[in-house]
Amino acid sequence: MRLVRPNIHYYGIDIAIHDPAPHLIEADILKEPIRFADKRFSIVAALGLFEYVGASQEQKFSEIAQLLSERGRPRADLYELRAPGQAHISRPSATFSRSMTSGGA
């Protein structure tokens, strides 16, 4: 069963890749820059990422900005961490989008 249309190509980074594939990179992004060789992307999604990068947030925003094509768009969801037993809440981050398009301001 195909999950995406044939004209959509996706890539991913994770600290632990269980099923290696050419479009997936296993990396610790706190120790290595976020990059995919010389590839640029129309959409970069950072889902549940920025809660874990701590003081490296600004650097990681910058690295993601460098991955975007000229008309590319960033997307980030920030998960509010809750007490054990409570649901996590996902909310899109307008701040992320503004900081990417205004040079970090």
C-alpha cells in the first residue's frame, strides 16, 4: 500500500532509524547539523522537535532555513508536555514561521 503519491518524495532524520532507507538519515542533530547533502525542500516539517533541542533552537531554526527552496515553507508543531496520564497537546508554532521568514527576528 502506497502512503504518498508517486510525485511526493520525503526524507527524514531521527536519532534511531530502525528500518534504514536511502531517504532516511540516522543522526543526533544536537551534535550534527541538519542537512541532506545539497538537497533543498519545498516543505520542512519539524514535529515534536524543538521541545528537545534546548539552547540549540536558534541554530536548528537556521539550519532548517538553509534547507528550504526559494519558495519553501517551514512547519513546526510544538507539543506541550503534560503530567503523566494527561494528553499531550499539539499546536502549530506561528513564532517558528515568523522567525524563518524574517531572518530570525
